[in-house]
Amino acid sequence: MNYDATLDTQGLVCPVPALKTKKQLGKMKPGQILKVVTDYKPASESVPRDLAKTKHKLLGVEEDEDEEIWEIYFECVK
């Protein structure tokens, strides 16, 4: 998937990944895509759930089982 910015939240635990994601999306222009990278499985579920309370659009979650990394994609909506 194409994206405009990457937010690396590896090594961080909830709620920090969701807070950083909200902050980063707040700096972006409408229509831009943010890729959030996490190595903390609960964040792969809690970040989309927390961001569902905002206008930003979840585009998908991809898992790399070999690396135990999750990529979460959001579209910035203002």
C-alpha cells in the first residue's frame, strides 16, 4: 500500500501508540496515508479501536508473522 508518512511505535505499549498516531494524523493533510508500525500485538487491535472514535479512516492492518510486526494504515480526514 502506498503511504505518505511512517510512524514507528515499536517498543511502545498501549496507550502510547494510539496517542502518537492521533498526534501524527493531526499534523497531516486530508487524504494523506499514515503507516503505523508496531511490534506489540495488543496495539494492532487497540490503535484501530481508539482511532475509530475519530474521523480518520482505517484502511487496513497487515501482519508480518515472521518479524512479528504489524502495519496499520490510516487515511487522514479532517
